[in-house]
Amino acid sequence: MAREYYRQWSGEEAGQPFGPEWKLVLPWLKLLGIPVIVVLWFLSGIYIVRTDEQGVVRRFGRAVRVTQPGPHYHFPRPIEKVDRVKVTKVRRIEIGFRSISSGTPARYRFVPQESLMLTGDEQIVDAQMIIQYKVKESKKFLFNVRDLESPRGALMDAAEVALRQVVGRRPIDDVLIGEKLQIEKDILELLQRIIDRYDSGVKITAAKLQTVRPPKEVEKAFSDVVSAKEDKERLVKEADGYREDLLPKARGEAQRIIREAEAYKAERIKRAQGDADRFLAVLKEYEKAKEVTRKRLYLEAMENVLPNVRKFIIDPELGNGPLQILPLEGTIKKLQSQEKGH
């Protein structure tokens, strides 16, 4: 039906190339068509760069400028063309495996020819890694390196070289257990240096080791070795803990003994100083009255030597008869008690 209407309107049935209506339209088309087309052509040069993008303007295929987010204008095709590059997007490449599905659980396909490599002590290890990067300079990213992001492009090859070089410098124990963080740091630095030599406009943001393990054929033996090393480290840490617990106690005990010795030393010094002062005081009194002091010292010494013995002081002027030392004290007390009884 549409075809029939077209034929009637266009005058095709009458054998005329254009119907009468076209005779009215054609002059206006001749008048307005070319300017409208030109205006539309010029308006096609308006473009907008999003906030996460940079625009690279090419003039006859050669990059002439980089535009930032916002509205811009370029000469329409075929004079100029704009390539928009997402500069905030975190891109990634996978070495040693490929993601098949990101569902739960995720599925992967392993690529042994990329992940199997020799360590510094000539052991085989299976190391898989993810490289994350951003576009630093969009113009260089687009045009300086061909096939930069292709499956076997320059970035993939450089990442694999960096991984093999860093792993090849270390023994397998460091790769499997001890220095994973340092290995990731070294890979990132080395890969950035390689990419900078290409002047590719790429900034490497992260290098993350995923699965690092020995080959399946010897995996059990390596697991036993790893378990033994972990037990060793655990025992060493327990011993260090015991040492850290024991040493403060020993230091505290040593300080206590030292303080007690210092206190005893100070006490003995003070006591000796007091004895010396007392001796000097006695000497001073002795110098004043030698005879009296000598007798007093003698009597005090006898009191100390014979504390529980009754002692009598006899005046030599009264004579030396035995009656002076007779034990008459008991008899006198007996007589006194008898008198009280009467």
C-alpha cells in the first residue's frame, strides 16, 4: 500500500521521473539544501568530554591537542576527529590465568606457559599476577605504542618480563612465604621503568600476586616444607616471647639485689662513721681524764663480757681481806625477814 501511494504521489505511473509536488519542492531544495547541509556539517564538530575522560583531537590523522572535560569544538570530519580516553578507569591485565566468569564462584582458565618460571635457586614455581594501571597521558597512550593492550601486546610482555626477572632473583622460600609484599613492590617499580622507556603514557598502580605455589607434581612435598618452616617460626616466636618475659624479671631481680647491696653499703658506712665518731668522742674524754676514763671503760667492758654475773667493786684502801667479798647479802635478807615476822 505504501509502495502504491508512493507511485501515485511521485507520478511514476505516468512515466514521469517526478510528480507535480516535486516540481514545487525542488527549487526550495536547491535554494536551502546546500546551506543547511553546510550548517549541519559544521555543527557536527561540537563534542562533549565527560568528567572521567580526555579528548585527543586528530587533524588528518595527526594528534594536535588534548582537551579536558567539558564542551569543545573541532573541525568536522574528515578534517578532524576526536578520540575519547577514560583516564580515571582502573584497567587490568592478568598473567598466568584468564577470568572466564566473575560470578559466584568465579571461574578462571589457567595459562601455564605464562605462570611457570624458575626462581633464583633454580626451582620451578607457578606464579599468577594481576597488574592494574591507569592512563597518565592519553595522547601517548593512543599513538606511541602499537597494540599496547592486546593479549600479546607490549604491556603484557613487559609485565611478564618484570615478574620473571624479580622472581628469578629470589629463592623459592622467599617467593612462597617470606617476601611477597617486597616482590610485588619490586615488580611494580621494574614494570613502571620498562613502560616509561616505551613512553606509553601509562601509570602502573598495583602489582598483586595471586596464587603462588609449586608445580602440582611436587606440591605436597613443598607443603610439608612450608609447614615445617611455619612450625620453626612459631617455636622461634614462642622462645622469643619466653625470653622477653624472663629478661625483665631477671633485670628486675638484678636491680633489687643491687639496691639492697647499695643500701647495705650505705648502712655499713654510716655505722662505721658512727663508731669512728664515738671512738673520737671517747678519746677526747680520755684525754681530759685518762685515769677515770680508763676505769669507766674497764667497768663497761666487764659489764658487757660478764652480763649475768654479780660483780663487786672493792676499794683497795679498805684492804684486801676475804670478808669484803663474802656472800653476806642472803644472810642479811634472811635476818630482815625474821625480824618482820616478829
